[in-house]
Amino acid sequence: MQGTVCDGIERGNEALKKNIIAMNASIMIGLGSILAAPSVYAESISDLEKQKDSIQEQRSGVESNISDTEKKIDNLHDKQMTAEEQIEAIEAKIAESAKKIDAKNAEITQTKKEIEALKEEIKVLKDRIAKRNEVLKERALSFQETGGDVNYLEVLFGSSSFGDLVDRVGAVATIAEADRDILKQHELDKKDLEEKQNEVEAKLASLEVAKAELLQIQEQQKKQKQEKDALVEKLKHQTKKHEDEKMGLEEEKANLAAQEKAIKSAIDLEHQRLAELEAARKKAAAEAKERAAQQAAQAAQAAAKASESKQQSSSSGSSAKSNSSSSSSSSHSSSNVSQAPAVSSGTFTRPSAGYVSSTMGERWNKKHAGIDIAASGTVPVVAAADGVVSRSYLSSTYGNVVFVTHSISGQQWTTVYAHLNSRKVGEGAVVAKGQQIGIMGNTGHSFGQHLHFELHKGAWNYSKSNAVNPLNYIPN
């Protein structure tokens, strides 16, 4: 009987040893997977560090572009100021030319008045000349009828005395002198008339030429002003273009800074995970050591008791597992939001309920870098994947918008949720796939309630060159 008991104890010890070996093997396998995990996270941190360095490099490039754009804007401002100063100078010249033209117009008006007055003088001279011509004609006719000089001889020979002869000679001389004066005055009047006509006409012609030259100069000045005005408008347009570009670059810089901050946060989270993992590894090793000591102390106990203890432990573990599963299911159920789409199993889940009202591509002669999902009522918007909120702000175009940075298998992604009625997450927040981040709305440059959703393979930039079609990645 003693041998039977000893045999039973020995068989129990053998069974216990086998159980201990099996449990130790299980613990070692578990520790092996725990110890292997940090390398995976280390690779993730390395990828995140690379992404952070890449974003820093992009920020440096964007800052350089901003600096170049500011220089272009300053240069355009200088050119614009120079052109405006030139316009002021040209306007002053135009005003001066206008004064000169007014002066010439006044002179021309005065000259025309002089011409009118001269016409009156000319009329008087013409009347005077006409009368003289009549007198001369009559005198010539008298000469012709009386034989000219014979008439004077008759006058002389007809004198009755020497005194009378002297008187008649004086009279004849006076008449002849008067005729010569009439002819002389007649020639002078005609010459004076011609000179006055020529002088006034020349003066008027000179004034007209001067006025024409001034008008031509003024036209040239006006043309120069038009050219400078066009140049100023062109410079203003170019300045506006560069200022818009600068605003876009500033926004891109802000987004890159936010993404860098988000990645730093992600790196900190990865380090936190590693620390927690290391603590779990140490705790698991301590527990394994403690269990091994307890099992060694119980090696002398009966196999039945060890088997019963094993069954109780197994039953307790199953119950705990069942309770944990039930708790997890309950927690998942409570996280669902009314009207939110079901979380899909793919890399990205659908961000909101509703129908696709506009796809990615050209729209209104502009690049539509995402899709629009429309629905009525209070519609929750959820994160398409796990990530960190890089930006959460009110934009003039996007309205209430949330940017989320994701790191998936070493690839950086960025999702954009725009035109939200309200935002429920702030910058730096860690969000889970399917977690609500806002409510669909109609803010910013929007026409009707909808969600504008963008997916970028890499960082968001002003030109949106990294944008990809979300319909290729999310469930329809």
C-alpha cells in the first residue's frame, strides 16, 4: 500500500513537472512576443522621425518661397510707386499743357477779334480806295477830254496879268501835287492793307500751329498716362496674385507646423507605448518568476489537487475573458453615434453618412481636390482613420475645418474635413478611427449642407498636389 501511495505521489510529481514545463514554455512564448514588439514600434518611431525631418525640410522650403514671394511683392510695390510718381509727373505736364493750350486759345480768340477789327479797317480802306479810284477816273476822263496837260496851259495862258499868271501857276502846281498825294496815299493804303492782312494771317497760322503742337504733346502725354495706368493695374494684379500665393504659403507653413507638432505628439505617444510595453514586460517577467516559485513550492502536493487547481484557474480565466469580451462589446456599442456610418475594416472608413454630391476633379474651372458628401439633419462626422489632429480652426474658405495626420505602415496621410457646423476636437488630440470629430454643416465657401472631404497621400499643401481620390480608399 505504501508503494502504491509512493507511486501515486511520483506520478503526480511527473504530471506537475510537465505542467510547469508547459506553463514555462507558454510564458517564454508570451515574453518573446512582448520583447519582439518594441522593434516594431522602433521602426514606427524611425518612420515618424523621418516624416518629421521631411516636414521640417518642406517648412524650410515654404519659408524660402514666402521670403522670395515677399521680395517679389516689395519689388512690385517699388515699381508701382515709381509708376504712380511718373503718372503724377505726367498729369502735371498734362495740366501744364492744358494751360498753354488755353493761353493759345485765348490768343487765337484775340487774334480773330483783331482780324474782325481789321476787316472793318479793310472795308474802310476799300471804300476810301474806291472813292479815290472814282476821283482818279474822273480826273483821267477830264484829262482825256481836254487833252491832259493842254488844260493846264489854257489855264496859264488865260491869265489876264502877271499876278494872275502867278496865281494860276500856283493853283496848277497845287492840283498836280494833290493828284500825286492821292496816288501816293492810294499806294500806301494798298500796301498797309496787304501788310496787315499778311501779318494777322501769319500770326493766326502761327498760333494754330502752336496749338496743334501743344495738342499733339498733350495726346502723347495722355497716351503715356494710359500706358502707366495700365502698368499700375498690371502691377496691382501681379501683387494681388503674389499676395494670394503668400497667403497660401503661409497657410501651408501653418499646416506643416501643425503636422510637425502632430508627428511629435505621435512620437511621444509611441515612446509612451514603448515605456508601457517595457513596464508590462517587466511585470510579466516578475509574475512568471513568482508563478514558477509558487509552482515549485507546490511540487510536493498531490496531482489531483494540482489538477483541480489548474481547472479552477482555467475556469476563472475563461470567466474573466468572457467578462472582458462582454465589457469590450458594451464599450464599443456605447461608442457608436446615431446616424454615423459603420466603421469599416479597411484602412479608411467612411467619414459621414449621406450621398456623394460632387466627385474629385475639375469643377467651375477649378480643381476640386476632394469629394462632397451631402445629407440633411444633424449628421456626425468621424475620423477616417486613427491619427492626431494637426489643425482645428475656422477658415475663410474651408469654414470650420479639421485636419488629421495619420501614420499608416510608414506612410503619412492627411485627411481634411471641411464646412463643419461645429468641431469637437482640438489641435493635438489623438483620434481613433470612427471617432466623432464634428457635425456636418455649411460654413465657409459652401453652398448647402455637406462635408467636403480630402485625402492626401503625404502632407497637405497649397497646390494640393498630394490629393488622391477618396472614393478609391473609402467604402461607397
